[in-house]
Amino acid sequence: MSADAPRELSLAEIDDLSMQAIDQIMPRLPVREYRTLQADDGSSSHVLEFGYGARFEVIHDRDGRPVDFRADRVRFELLAGHIVVSRASSK
């Protein structure tokens, strides 16, 4: 495998990252990308949808800091020094 080849990352590896690093994950071919309105508690989300139910969401507190994330049916890869998220392929 070459040094430039993409490497799939596990959810545990993503979970070990700082929230600032998680907030910098880049989408690869999202179907829809949007930010939610602030909820009553001041939180909001940055949502990436990839089709077939695949979704990655970063939740921000009232001050705009990332505090949590949700990942469903997506895969993470390290590609050219960046972490990218995309729809997990069905096998």
C-alpha cells in the first residue's frame, strides 16, 4: 500500500479525536449539507447526509463549540492528510 493510499479509520479512532478535529472532517460527495437552527438550549448541528440513511452530524453548544457527534452508516478515511466521511458501501 502506498503512503498516499486512503486508510479507513474505525469509529473508535474517530471517537479518540478532539472535538475540534472531528469538526474539521470533510464530506466526500454528500447529498445534502446543512446547519440546523438553534434549539431552546442554544445547541445546533452541522449535518451531512449521504443517501440511503447515511448521516454524519456534529453538535455544537450555544457558543458554537463542537461538543458531540453522531455517525450512522458512514465510513471515515484518512486521505491526503485529511479525514473524510462518506456513505459506507454496502457489502
